[in-house]
Amino acid sequence: LLTQFVEYIRSRKTVPLEALALEFGMRTAEVIDRIRALEAGGRLTGVMDERGK
């Protein structure tokens, strides 16, 4: 599931967090936490705006 999550983001380049949450059956806050953890671990790089989007 984690690999699918990362590939979903990478394949689309720009992903609204709400759409990502819906796709994976998560809350938006959980998506933000997961993305931050993936960035901290070096598995994902990118930018979220000041609202976490």
C-alpha cells in the first residue's frame, strides 16, 4: 500500500490532498502526516503549501 501511495503521487506530480485521502480511504490529516514522514525518510520529495496542500 505504501508503494502504491508513493507511485500515485509521483505519477500525477500535483495531487490535491483531499483527492489522495479519498483514493486511499484516509483522512486528509493522515495523508499530510504520511507525506511528511516519506519526505523525512527520503522516499518522496516535493512541496506542500503553507496550508499543508
